[in-house]
Amino acid sequence: MALLEAEHLSIGYRTRNGLLRAVEDVSFSLELGGSLGFVGESGCGKTTIGMALMGLLPANGSIVSGALRFKGQNLVGISDERLRKLRWKEIAMIFQAAMNALNPIQRVGDQIVEAIRLHEPEVSAAQAAERVRSLFSLVDLDPERSRDYPHQYSGGMKQRAIIAMALACRPDVIIADEPTTALDVIVQAQILAEIRRVQKEMDVAVLFISHDIAVVAEVCRHIAVMYAGQIVEQGTREEVFETPAHPYTQALLDAYLTIEEEDAALPQAMKGETPNLIVPQKGCRFYDRCPHADAQCRQEPPTWISLSPTHKVLCYGPRS
């Protein structure tokens, strides 16, 4: 049985113009110790899935249909009390804005101690503080800095502190939502290395969210590509990178340049705009931007095509 799985999950936000279907008919699974990366442009629904898992959707957001299971229990419709017990203890999150995730008037170590003692009341303050020191060492922070306030940390230090906080109660799953946003490339590489090392040492499952497919590939063994609220391709890292099947995946990869490609032409901007998710079009949501689209793509919704036991694409046929 999968540790975490979504089955035909749809999530919407109530707006003055109607229900915006931010996530539509999404299914995936994550094993204990595994890694799954969600990649796609801003607004495609990646973070919405993470917030739904944490029970942190805003007041106008809700799960419209489908199931979201953790250790076999459906999280849809469970009580707020049960969700509070799950957060940090079994499912934790590394938020993309580290400064906003820390209380500016409380010492960083005290914030992590508070989370530990809330979920493990049998742990004394001294024991919790010692665990924080160990966590700081694990993420390459000086344990003495646990007594500092957030404003005394650099951006990379704040992000490491948030990783330590996510690990504080030894969860089974960590959701990493754009954990390297606003960091320079050197610090970004260090944070990604920390996440990989922590995952290996603690055997924790990671659900990694990013708009950067190259970053996701550094951390995750499996990748799900999202566009306009739908997963359009799923596969192993090698399958998605070496044999991309959906035109949107191909466009993402074409936009990624490496220093070896000295004579490569700059990628062309993708034409068009993402579709209206309040009144979605009947056919493929990528129709207006796809270089391979035909009349069928406009009129009929695409179906899943299995390319291997682990690789599938939501399309009318693989594109070369």
C-alpha cells in the first residue's frame, strides 16, 4: 500500500465569477522513502495540492471530489483536530517563503521546541532543545545559532532552519514547496544537497514542488508534469527527461539551457495563455499553445496513454 496517494482529486476555489478548478482529476502515489516532484508554471495547481495535504487551503478553497489518502486513511472530510495531529508529526512542509514561516519575535530554536512539545508532550523542554541542536547539526547549522532570531539569519540559513523544523517530529512525508526560491545558485545547490542527504539518512518521503524541472530532477526519482490544474505526464526522471511525450513537457525541457550548448539557439517563448479554469474548454487544455494540435484536440478531452509501466501521458498520442 502506498504511503500517500491521490485518486481523481479535484480542488476548487470559490470566486465571484464561479468555481475556479485549480486541480482537476489528479492521481498519484508516493511510497515510504520515495520522491515525487511536481513541476509546472506558476498557477498550475502544484502548491494547491501541497496545501490540501496539510489541510491549509484558504477559506474559499475546498476539495471538490476524489480521495487523498495517507496510510490508507482518506484525509478528505476528516476533523480539524485530526489534521492538527497529522501536521508536523506525520506530514510536514518546507514553505517557499522561509522568512514568512518563522515568527520574527521568537528565537528560532524556541519555535522548533514548541512544535516538538505540542506533538510530543512527554518530551521535556530540555530534551526538545537538545533535539533542535541535533537537527541544526544535521542541516549544517551551528547549534548555537538556535538562540538567534530569524532576522539574524541569511536566506540560506533560514531555509535550513525550516528544513530542521520540518524534521523536528520525524515525519513520514515532507512537502517541499519551492524551497530554493529567491536563493542564489550556490546556496540553492547546497539546500538541494541537504534535502537529498536528509531524505537518505532519515528515510523520509519527499513531495517536491517547483517550476524548475532541472531542480526537481536533482531531488526526485519520479516526476509529474502539471499544466492548468492537470497532470499531463508522469514517469521516472529518466523517462521524462530522455523521452518526453507531452508537448508541454517538451517545451519545458526546450527552455532549459546548459553551458555545454554554446551554439544552441535561444528557446522561443510559448505562445498563448493558460486557459480559463472557471470555464475550462472541452478538449485539451494545452490546445491553444500546442504546435501539434488539431480539431480533435479542441473537441475531445485527452486520455491517458501508457508508454511503460511507469511512464504515461495525457494526450491523443505521443508527440515526437
